Amino acid sequence: AKRAGAGRFLFFTRDMEDELREKAVFKSRLKQAVEGGEIVPFYQPLVDLRSGRLIGMEVLARWRHPERGILAPAEFIAHAEHGGLITPLFKSLLRQACQDAISWPEGLKIAVNMSPRQLQDASLAGVVLDILSASGLSPLRLELEVTETGIVHDLGTAKRLLGLLREAGIRVALDDFGTGYASLRMVKELAVDRLKIDRSFVMALASAPESGRYVSAIIGLARALGLGTTAEGIEDATTMRRIAAMGCDLGQGYFFGRPRPLEELAPWLARAEL
Ligand code: C2E
Ligand code: CA
Ligand code: CA
Ligand code: CA
């Protein structure tokens, strides 16, 4: 029994070693991907629910992997966060999105995601402003989406960073609103401009009508605080109409369009030009 136990232990450690080695290989492959431009922006429409007009696009990271095809963020964002690659990835995407958006109809915004841990680095403000000025895109056309979380250790740094960005005219949205921690405190302390209602609330409307109360409550809260609202995860016309009737300003979801690469945006951009 002892031998079997020892054997099992050996087997287990070899497994863990393999896992660590695999992680290290993945990390260096991801680093190479970020540096080599394999992480690209896909764009998903943000639509004004009153007029039906396209007002901008959310930038969603995709890995164009030469062997494995297009990989979704779930496969690599957490690795980038833990491997110290999230800011290089953010910079690369922001640079690409600014270059793309500069030739879109004037006024269309880009909304770029930031990881919570990036809020702990006040030097990021300078990085963002440098990328904007190099591309020539007005800061008024950039919105940053930050996720509400309990793990903003240093609220002071986060406030300073967002304050610097806001002074330059960049807007800040609180993403996945309603799912995280300390939401109201974050809204207040970080002085965000917009709440993005998490898609779990929006998608529940179809199957559980009482979830409409939560959506209404969030919209009411945002209004009382003078903030904009975006509903994510709108997949059908009924949900779109209900959400619009509740007074939400912006909508996003498969009903309007799935995230697409730059090469496939022409039909959307043509409509925005009208
Ligand atoms: P998110 O910021 O909440 O982005 C919205 C996600 O919902 C996207 O998933 C989008 O494709 C998906 N979605 C949009 N409309 C619908 C809909 O109608 N129905 C359903 N079922 N889903 C919809 P995606 O692209 O897989 O991104 C997942 C998450 O990965 C994002 O959630 C965001 O948290 C993270 N992410 C993506 N790009 C970046 C990035 O550049 N940086 C960081 N830090 N995180 C990123
Ligand atoms: Ca987002
Ligand atoms: Ca979201
Ligand atoms: Ca999310």
C-alpha cells in the first residue's frame, strides 16, 4: 500500500510538472502572439436604442492563431492577466482600434476593455494618451470599460488614473454591472460615466419576466446618478423593445450583430454614414 501511495504521489507530481511546463509554454507563445500582432480587435455594434443608430463599437480581443484558428478571450485573457501580458495586450489592441477608427464616420466611438488590475497602475493614463495622440483619434471617441470588482486594492490609484483619463475627455463605463462587489462604492468613488447592465439580467428577461425589475432598478439608479446605461446581450427584437421602453440609452447584442473583424465592418459603417 505504501508503494502504491508513493507511486501515486510520483505520478501526481509528474502531472503537475507537465502542467507547469505547459503553462510556461503557453505563456511564452502568448507573449509572442501579442508582440507579433496575432491578438486582433473584433468589433461589436453599440446602438442608440431611441434612434436605432450605430454610435460605436466595443473592441473584443481575438487571437488569430495560425494553427488553432480564432480563439475567444476566455482562452487567453486570464493567462495574460497572470502572466504580466495584459497591459502589452491592451496597448496593442488600443493602437489597432485607434488606427481602424480614425477612418470611420466621425463621431463613432470605440469602447476598450481594461482588466481590474490595470486600475492599479496610474502610469497607464500617459500610455493611453500617447497612443491616442500618435493615432490622431480624439479622446472624446474613446470609452474604457472597467469591470467592477472587490479586488481594487488601492482605490486611490484607480481614482487618480481614471481622473487623469477623464480630464483628457475619455469616458469610463462600469462593465458587467450587477454581478460584482461594492458596486455603488465603485460607482461613486470612480465617478464612472456609464453602467453596462450585465447580459445575465438582460438575457433573463425572456425566460423570467420578473428580472425586468432588476433591469429597471439599474436604469433608475443610473438616471438618479446622471449616468448612461448600456444593455448587453440583446438577442431578439422583443428584448430590445422592452429594454428601450425601460429607458436604457444604448444596446449591444447578437440582435444588432456579433463581433466582427475589421474586414467585415463595411455594411455597418455604410449605414452609420447615412
Ligand atoms: P464583456 O466585456 O462583457 O464583453 C461582452 C461579451 O458578450 C463578448 O464576449 C461578446 O461577444 C458577448 N456578447 C455580446 N452580445 C451577446 C449576446 O447577444 N449574447 C451572448 N450570449 N453574448 C454576447 P467575448 O468577446 O467572448 O468576451 C468575453 C469577455 O472577455 C469580455 O466580456 C471581457 O470581459 C473579456 N475581454 C474581451 N476582450 C478583452 C480585452 O481586450 N481586455 C480585457 N481585459 N478583457 C477582454
Ligand atoms: Ca466590456
Ligand atoms: Ca460586459
Ligand atoms: Ca463579461
